[in-house]
Amino acid sequence: MRTQPIIASALAFGLIAAACSSDSSNSADTPTASELTATESAPPAADPTDPELTTDQPDTDQPDTDQPVEPFTTITLVTYDSFPEADTSINAALDAFTDQTAIGVELLVAGDTGTMLSKAALTVGNPEGDVMWGIDNTFLSRALNDGIFEQGVLFDPENVPAEFLALVPNGEALPVDFGDVCVNYDIGYFAENELDVPTSLQDLADPAYRDLLVVQNPATSSPGLAFLLASIDEFGAEGWQAYWQQLKDNGVLVVDGWTDAYYGSFTWAGGGDRPLVVSYGSSPPAEVIFADPPRDDAPTGVIESTCFRQIEFAGVLAGTDHPDEAAELVRFLGSEQFQAELALNLFVYPANSAVALPQEFDDFAVVPDTSRTLDPDLIDENRSDWIDEWSTLVLG
């Protein structure tokens, strides 16, 4: 959604709250006594002294349906480092998948999105796992060009926006979630200082907002890269450099990652001195959900015109020894059962449009009508050069 990280508000408040899990259990084939109809009579009691009886009686004990299903096959789901490894409703949903299919799922955390992709590119045809979750549209072209996904194993999904599917025309991967990287602001700060909230990227370079903005380094941070791409979308390949010079002159603060920015420098969450921070369109509902004491209003807002869309994908890794089981898992990752757990765990929007959102998302999250985006091929061709040029300009 990044690495679209688990939104770290959940880390600070208890690493992503659990949504309603979709538990599943298998029912026994043998009817219980209560299931017998009134016309079905039980057989007469046997005489234990009858010499014709043997001691080898069939075992009529009912199976314990509360026990987890023992998997026949176990496959590996490769994820980025903000995917929850245990104790959330996402993990419960994966357990339910095993109960339903007898396919076990092990998680392999491979670092941030860029690191995960680099490892996969080095092991094409002999992958570390079977399915990968979390390649986003800023890295998608590289993943497809490197051939990390198996082709021809995914069905045509329902309820996924056509514009998402257009990014993978050969069905190499399934869109699983989306979100927006946007500039967030501390509502209280601007009210107390009687300062208008900026409404555009260009406003952020206005002297009225000097020393108020903190961003992430695009070389080390997914939201940092998304914000750089937003500026390229706004000002063009020949104009974004001048914009960043203006931001630099206006005192923009650059930190390595989202956590440092949001929980270190941001006035609301970190007690810092920057009331403007690059974060997510889903940050405001997280602040409500994890508020202590509880609150019914969001203390932060989103500048919609700054938002850059991130779309994440899951796919079967080329060379897997278990292509059928891996494809079944990918289909499950796109199902309503699994997608319903994304919002309150990863703080992203489900790609499956049939899934209802939590009320807090409806009330406080921001989904712009037209988020910024760039063609994945254009990003892939220029990503390294853009980051190098940004580093020289802003940090050099």
C-alpha cells in the first residue's frame, strides 16, 4: 500500500488491531445422537456376557473438530517486513485457509519491498517460496520484466477494478490492495496557530510553511519514494528538481523512514516540531481506532491533492514446486474472506470491491477521486536515476 508498511500507528498501539476473523472448522461425517430422527431407533443394548461378542469393537468416538487440520502440503508465502507474522485476524484467516484446503502456509519475511524483489530476481526459477505478497506498482514492471511470477495459473478475478487489472494484462499477479501516500497535517496545530492548511504540493514550498514539513528519503522509504513520484507527476521530469530545491530552501526535514517521521518529528504523534508529514490516507482512521482514551474525531487530516496511489499485488513465484496449491492460495488472498481482514490489519483498502469497509474508514479515511500515479514502465526506467538525482540535490 509500500513497503507499504503496516501502518505503524498499529505498531505503537499494539501492532495492528485484529478485525473479525473468519474461522472455519470441519464438521464430522458421523451423525450425533441428537441428529437421529424420531423414527430411527437405537439398536438394543448388547449383552456383555454373549460369547459371540468380540473385544474388537469399532471406535465410535467423534473426531475433535476443534483441532486444526493437519496440512497435506505446506507452501511458503513471501512477504515484506510489515506483514503480521502472528496474532492478528490475518493470520487467523490463513489458518482458516489451511482448515479448508489442507494446504499449510508458512510466512517468510524478506525485508522491505525493494529487498524482497531483489532476492526474488536472483532466484527466478528456484524461488525461496511459492507465493509473494506486496509488490506494488512502483516496482511492478521490474518484477514482470525479471519474470519472477508464474504465468497462466491465475483465473480472471471478480470485483477487482479494471484499472488495476490493466497493470497485469497477462494475469501474472493479482491486485490485492491499494492505498494512498499523502501529506497529513496536525489539525490542532493549524487551528491553534491560526494558519491555513496548505492545499497543494506547491503550497508546501510557501514561506508560510517554512520548517513545518517532514518527508522520508526515497532511497530508503516506500512513502518517501511515492512522495517523490507525486512531485514528478505534478511538475514533470524536467521540473521536479526546481520544486525540491524550493522545499529544501523552505526547510524540509528528511528522515530515513516512516516511523522516524510520524512518531519522531510529527507534532501530533511524535511530539516533534513538524505539523506536516508524508504518511497515508488511512492514517486518520488509525488515530481514531487506536486512540487512548477513545475519541470519535480524527486529530489529523489529509491534503488530497498530494496523494499518490499505491497498488499491491500477489502472485505465484516462477519455479515453485507447488503451482496448483500456490494458485489456490493467491485466489484465497483475493477472496472476500481474506480481504475483509486487510483494513484493520494493514490499513489498506481491499482490492476486492465487494468487501465492506470498517465504519472508521468510511468516516475518516481519504480516498481521492483522482490519485496521482505514473506508468509503472516509466517508474522502472527512471527510478534509480531519479533517486540518485534527488539525493545529490537534497542531501548532497
